Amino acid sequence: MPNFNQAQIIGHVGRDPETRYTPDGKAICNFSVAYTRKGKEEKTTWFKCSAFGKQAEVIQQYVTKGNAIMVVGPVELDVWKDKDGGEKSTLTLTVREFALLGGKGEEAKPTKAPQQSTPQQNAPQFDDSSDIPF
């Protein structure tokens, strides 16, 4: 039986993206996204997001802390022991697609690819499924 894991998260970027490069020059971009469930008790869930290649470079250029964003990709639960022996965990999403939805507090609306280079206002949607090795 086949298996499939894909999540679609809409939230706000918690920190500016950080990009590094592998020895062969491939970009790896890491950032966090917070989803907040409203209701009687407000609860925030954080996702560590990682993007690769050209997609990572686009995210580094257009995404900043506070942006409303949609990220799509598989999610894994990473568990480890901290220095005191306590168990820690984080949800990690490998970005396959993303779209900027507007600034913090703005109405969510997908954006189109920019006509001119105007970050934040006309940031592109990006689907880099061509980098998927299967």
C-alpha cells in the first residue's frame, strides 16, 4: 500500500530565513512558520521549514519575519535529547511549494510572479517539484 505525507500550513514566518550553501553550491534555506489556532484557548504550533536549490534562493530574497505564508510539503517529527537528558521535539516541513499571502495583519491573498523586482508586494509563487528525486 502506498504512503503519502503532505501538509499545507498557512501562518506567519517566525524568523528571517537563513540560507547556507553545500560544498557543491546548492542552497539550503531554513525558517520557521507559526500556525495559531484561535478559540477559547489560543494555541500556536511551530514548524521548522527547509527549502532547497532555487526555491531556497527565492525564499531568501522575498520572505521576511512576519510575512503571511503558505508552505506545502511532507512533515516529520524530529525527537532528540537535550543536554539535561530531557526529550525535545520539533515538526519539520520540507518545502515543496510556497506562496506569500500578504504582510502580518493583512488579508491573505496569493501573489503572482513579479513584473518588476519589488520584494514583498509581488513575490512569486514557487513550485520546485522538478528537484524531487522520485
